[in-house]
Amino acid sequence: MSNLKSGISLLEGEKLLIEIENNKLNLIAMIIFLVLGLGSLIIGIGRVFWIVNGSVFIIPFIVFVVLAVLIYLNRPKRYLVVTNKRVIEVLRPSKKLTVVKDILPHSINEIGYTRQKQCCSVVYKLNYKTLSHSPLQQSSFLIKVDSETEAEELKNTFRDAVIMQQKQICNV
């Protein structure tokens, strides 16, 4: 048995095909806290010259920066684990809670990838839509590949694992 970054242990005879880690970061909240912290530092430094006790304005800076660091360290993590026998999505919103979803082949509606150009690089995301309690749930995982052919191979590996899982369910 093998332990992965996602915390999932492989079953006997199971072979890991893909493990994708996707960290969701609340960037907007982090930026707000850093801007507020920087603003309080600027106001605090300006007030030091006028008021002898300027340290009152530096305390909010420290608080806002600590909050931004805590948001970064406690960001939720998602994993997509694809083996030759099953497809699993793992969500860790906190260190104490782990949600594990087996993705069944008949629930997958669409598999694909997107290519987005950002500043100086190209980013690829693996996307799939599943049928669940809500009409459609779309999941997206950032994949670290260098070319479109690698992204296509990763998508095909994911699709083949889903097809293999469907065949195993039909044979049972």
C-alpha cells in the first residue's frame, strides 16, 4: 500500500496513473488584508512624526499581515487521484476535515481541458462535469504540463481510467 500527497492509500493491485494537487487560494481576501496592513503602516509612519506614540498604528499592520499569512497557510487543498481501478476527488478544507468523493463513470458528463494565456505563460486546466444532486457540477484542476500534447495525453489517461472503471462495474 502506498500513501500519496492526498492521503489516499492505494488498494492491492491498484496503480497510480495521475495525482493532481490544486490549491485554492482566496487571493482577494489576502490582497485586502495586505493593502489594509500596508495602509495602516503608511498612516502609522506618518503619525510617528506628529504623535509620540505611533506604535498604535503599527499594530494593525502586524495583525493584517498575520491574517494574510494565515489565509495562505490554511487554504483548502483539492486532489484528483486517478488509478487503474478508480477515480477519486479529495477535498481538504481544513487540516481536520477531509472529504473523499468516488467519481463514478456514469456520473461523468464531459471531460476536457482548457488553455489560457496569462502574462508570460500558458496555463492548462483539466475540466470535467459530473451529474450530482445539483444539475451539473464542474470541476477544474490546474495541470502542470508544457505543451498541448501533454495536456491531451493527461485528458486521455483520465478518460481511459473512467472507461476502465465502467468496464469493471459492468463485469461485476
